[in-house]
Amino acid sequence: MFKLQIYSSLVSFLILASCTTARLQPIQSETTVFSSFLAGSYASRIKESQFRSDYLTTAFEYSDFEVSLGQKAISSAIVANNLALAHQHAEVINKKDKNDPLSNFVLGYRALSQGLHETATQYLTRETDEVTISIMKGLLAGWNFVALGDIDKARDEFLFLEGGVYFQNLGQLQIAKAEGLIGDTDRALEAFKLVKDSGQLRTEYYLSKARFLNSIDRNKDALLELEYYLKENNLRGGSEIERYIKLLKSEKTKNIEKTAIQEAARALTEPSYWFFVANRSSDAGEILLRLALDLDPNHDKATIWLGELLENTKRPSEALGLYLSVSDKSSYDITAKLSAANLYLNKKSDQKALNILQKLNLDKPTAVTQEALGRAYIIRENYINALPVYDGLINKMTDQELKANPQVLYFRGICYERIGKWDEAETDFKKVLSIDPNHADALNYLGYTWIERGKYLSTSLEMIQKAVKLSPNSGAIIDSLGWAYYKLGNLKKAKLNLEAAVELSPTSATIIDHLGDIYWVIGRKKEAMYQWERALNYNPTKKEKNYILEKLDGKFVYQHHDIGVQS
């Protein structure tokens, strides 16, 4: 154990010697392989992809081009979006080891992207035991053979993808698309029948089949396929399927064809999600998406998915840039703008989010965009403007649609309550609970507000207790339970629940303020003052801020409830 601590300290020292605490420093000529590798690893941890690539490149060069370090240098270069550098590393490695799977894949991909199909064949058909690279090479090799006009070899590559049922279906889908691309209608239709439309491939399967049917002048059949999928999956405005249906109805997609290279980009995009989610490999997913975008810069699905991956790996600024790069004419425009607005909201740039959503609702209004605009107004506490957005949305929805999405009623209820229209708010919350009796937020909001108003006290407490059971890790709901006990005079339970709520939501001004209130009432006045002062640091609402300042100034007079205080 002692030796492990010494080693851990040494590693930490070496990392710090290669980096500053604030920012990684430029590489110095005397950098060693070990310290460069450690610095690259540290850069990976703090999501500095460019520094990671720089340091691992240096480690590779100082190691006399050791292959395993070269593989890491290739991956980091692609993640840093420096594909030319990745290609250079691959060439160096391939001179040392012609059977290295990653360098063969990168060199084959590069040749395919440049239209050098014979060269691509040499690299992409070299065998490997590494399943991930075998899958990626097989997808590219298949489309490379399609480009060469050799559909039989393409089929072989697609049929023998390793990795289980998902990849068998992915390969079969490529065969169907390839047969359609070369004009073999009968074989394409048979191949589509062999694809199991399950899991992550469902959307791409239905879109691919609809595109093919449309390309052979079977527009009505294409529409039937997509409308069936839309109904079965209860998709609402803004989905790619619904946008494609609109294009089909306007016949703007007549005889669209994708080149083999563009289809290769699509093929790389599909498994990226699988690698990231199922295998928890963000590098593998990101590599596939970056290569897909290099093959087809207009493949907006890859752009959106890469943005989502970057968000999940704590790189929101890069993700935002990708979302904003999507053209207004793209079928992914709505998705991109909604994602960008959400990131702006997370960054507290509320006005930028509102600007995007307001324009989106003028140009391309859907149920999804209206709902997003309403929520953005609520975040800004602009309930007056949020209310007509929700009114307009709800008035257009059928009873079935409301049952599928009672959340819109819940948010409208919040708007009504905040502008003082309690009767209307109460009606909406009750409607939500009639649709979904286990809607924790509605149980909490309605129960809390009833207690604040001195109504249905025992029923309200039961509702909040039920909400806590449904969402035991929600600081906001446990805060409500604590506040309910406070209002009912059970100060002991109030204190315990409010302290638990603060632990779960340590930056909630509302919850911290409530904890201060309970401390004040039970005589712990210094602690109460401390909590109120702390609450001011976490963006309280204007109303909350005024109350807190009054309490700190000694101007607020506590009105004790009529129920009596229980110790």
C-alpha cells in the first residue's frame, strides 16, 4: 500500500511537471516519452483534445515510432479533427508494420475519400483480429467495392460484419442500399425484407427504404412506410421522419441518389452511437463521426450526433459550434437549433436561446419548437409570454396527444400559478394527475401549493410523500416535504428533510433559503443567517432575493401557522 502511494505521488508529480495547473504548456524539446504520454493522458481527462494530440504525437516521435503509441497518436489526432496528421502517423506505422489494423483502416479510408479505390482495396481488405476495426474496415470496404462496380464483393463484406445481431442488420441494410444504388430493384426490395427493423437502426431503416421507394417512383409506398413508423413510435413535430414526409408530399426529393462515398459516410455514422453507448467508447464513436463528416461534410446526422457525443463528454463549446453550423435548409435544422438553444440555456445565455427559439417558431413552428420556447420563457421567469405559447400548443393537441404528453399541461399550470391565476393552475395540475397519477412533479407542485394555502393539509402531505417515493433523489421534492412539515408544525421532520434536500441540491437558492428559515425558527439564528447569505450566491428569483434581504435586515416578521409547533 505504501509503495502504491509513493508511485501515485510520483505519477502526479510527473504530470504536474509536464503541465501547469491552469493550462497545459507548449511542448519543450527535452520532453521525454513518459512525461509526454502522461501529459497526453492528463489532457484527455480534462478534455483538451488538441493538447492531447500534441503530447501523444511527441511521445510517438520520441519513442522511435513505437506502434502502440502511434495508434494512440492516430486516435487523438482524429479526435482533435486533424485528419492530415492522423494520416501521417498511419503512414509511419504502416512502414514498420503492414498488418497494423488501425493504420490500414486510416490509409484505406483516406484513399477512399480521394477516389483511389484500388489503393483503398489494398488497405481495407487486410485481415485483422480486432473486432471494432474489422467492423469499420468492412463497412468502408463494402462501399469501396460498390464504387468499383463489384457488388458481389460488396455483399461479402457487408454480410460478414462481426459484433452480433446489430451489425448483421447493419450489414444487411448496406446491401439493400447498395442494390438500390446500382439499380437492382428486385434484389433491393428482397434485401430490405431481411433487415430486422429493431433498436437503433429503426429510423435509418425506414428512411433508407423510403428514399429507395421514392427513387423508383413509388412515392405513395414511401409515405405509407414513414407514416406507419411515425404512428407506431408516437413521434411529434421535428423528427427526421416527419420532415421527410413533408418533403415527399411536396415531391422535392424526386430521384435522390447517394454516391458510394456518401453512403460510406452514412454507414460509419450508424454504429457510432452503438460504440459510445453500448461499449462506453467515446473515442471510437467520435472517430467514426469525424471520418464520416470528412467523407461527406453535408451529412448533418453525423454533425448532430457528434454534437451530442461532445456534450456527453463535457465539451459543450465544440458541440455548440457544430449545431450552429447546420444549414437552415437541412432536414436537421430544427434539431440543431433546439440543441443549440438548450446549450445556451445551460450556459445561462437565456436571451440567445430565446432568439433562436423565437425565430424557429416563426419560420418552422412545430409542437416541439413551441414547447421548447415555452420552457425557455419559464426559465427566464417570463410566465406572461410563456402562457400564450402553451395555450396555442394545447389548443392544437388532441386528447390522445395530451395523454401522451401531459407535461405541457404541467408547465401551463406553473405559468398560471406564477401570474396569480390559481384556479386555472389547479385545474391543469389535476388534469395532469388524472392522466398520470404518478407524475411526481405535479403531485409535488399541487400538494405544496395547497399546503401554502392552508388547504387539504393531510391529502397534500400524502401527495408530497408519494412524490418523494417516486423521485427519492430530487432535492426539490424533498424540500417540499420538509417545507410541508414546517408548515404543519413538525419542525424536527422539517429540519431533517430540508438538510437532506440541501445535500441533494446544494446550489438551489430556494432550498437553502428554506433551511435558513427552519434554523431561525428553532433558534439556530447564526446558522440561519449564514444559509440566507449563502442562498444569495445561487441566483434566487427577484421575489426570493427581496425576502432574503428583508430577513437579513431584520425587517421580515415570521407569521407562525395556526397548527402549532411540534418539537
